[in-house]
Amino acid sequence: MITQFQADPAEAGTRLDVFLAGAMAEMTRSHVQKLIEEGRVTVNGTAVKGNRKLKAGDSIVCDVPDPKPAEITAEEIPLDILYEDDDVILVNKPKGMVVHPAAGHESGTLVNALMFHCGDRLSGINGILRPGIVHRIDRDTTGVLVICKNDAAHLSLAEQLKEHSITRKYRAIVSGVLKEDEGTVDSPIARDPKDRKKMKCGMPEGRRAVTHYRVLRRFRNCTYIECQLETGRTHQIRVHMASIGHPVLGDQVYGAAKNPYHLEGQTLHAMVLGFRHPRTGEYMEFTAPLPAYFSKLLETFTKQE
């Protein structure tokens, strides 16, 4: 579908990607950026970058490809559904489940399960491999996720994420004993230039990342904490806690390669998620109970006291 615009004098000096995100309200800015990177947007007949400043009278043409059918196999995988309506579905993701298909994980993902449960009732903004997915948690992180069933709901949740108005509280057990009862890590995160599979904080070129934490209970060699995200960067809690010398227990990427508790990945749980409902505007909050392994570990530490 070809869409054409002309920049008014009042829009002179506006970045192209900002202009299009406002002019095409059904699209997110990241989607607009992708179209620009693919050369599907021209200004006065020439493909340009998203940061191009517009001039009055510029002719902008955007070629939006027709949506492709999702090339994902629906799989009958049980879902722990916390809430569901015509706009959103909230699930409690188990440990070991990848959120969406990617290289090496083409099946058994949350998206495969959602395709079976929801059919074609999932938003398409994030592409054919990530229908409905507006935010993610790592494979070995458990807890609550919201999935969108239509593009209007997706745009609403994406905007709330952008303005940091969504409540996201995690529970974690970190190595070592934290001295302070609470604190904040405010350190930008970017991909580690030496290892592209890892993230690194304190990088000047990184995106701002803020994690607030508070101690729930101290044990002999570790601390049970709650973390509240102000931003949501990849591996944010894991990277931030490791940066202050208290990596999440079981995290073999940012913490010790071995642990004495036979854990499968980091001890991290997305416990609380709150947001304004995309249709009603009502604030809603959902809680995913701690997984059994997590509760059992806390019991073990308590007995050792």
C-alpha cells in the first residue's frame, strides 16, 4: 500500500521518522524505522535515513507491504493464563520457554502456544514471528507477560512502555549480602562489543536504564530482593545487579559459571505487571505466584539460618 504525504511549513525541521510515526498512527516508531531502513520510504523520490530533517513542501512516499501470513506452527502447549479478554491475554511464562521463534528455537515457544490458543487474534505490528508480543522476558526468567490481540491494544501498551507508566516488579535472589535496604542502578546499557550475546552497562553509547531494588530478606550468602523497572532493556536486572557485585543467583552469563544449588538459569521472576487497559483506560494489575523451585530455594535458605 502506497501512502503519500507533503510536509507543511509547521513540520519543517521535524525528523522523518517522528513525522511518519505521527502521521501513521497505526504504526509504532520502530515499525516506521524498519520501513525506512528497508528503503520503503522516500523524500522527493530519494531513499533517506530516519533522522532526515524535513523541509516545507517535501513529498514523502511510504510503501507499506501487505501483511504476510504468520509462518509459525501452532502448537498445543498448555498456557498458565492469568487473565484474558478481547484485547489482551496475560500469561505466567514458565522457566525454559522462549517467548518467540528465533534461530535455534523455531518451536515450543510462547508464540507457538499462543497461535494455537488465539488463532489469528493476535496483533501483527511486531512482524510475523512475534505476533502479539509487546515485551519479552528471558528464556529462564519466569512470570507475567501481556500479549496483545489487536493492533490498537498493541499501540496502547507500546506507548505506555515508552512513557514508563507500566508497573513491572520482579523478585530475584542475588549473590552476596546487600548492605543497603534499597537502592537504584542508573546506568546505560548497550551490547557488549566483545561478546555480542551479552549486554554491558556503563556504556556511553547505551540506552538509559534504571532499576530500583529493595531488600526483602537477607540470608547467609545471598539476598532476596524486589526490583522495579523504570526502563526495560535487554537483560537489564541481570546486568545491573552484576554491575554492583551482586549477580542474580544461577546466572551463568553475568554471574558465576557454577552454582551449588543446581539451578537452571537465573533466579528471576516477573511477579507484578500493571497497566491501563487499552480499551477502558482502567488500571489493572496482575501477579504471578513464585514458581515452585524459587519458593523451595527460599525455604532452604531460611532453614539454614
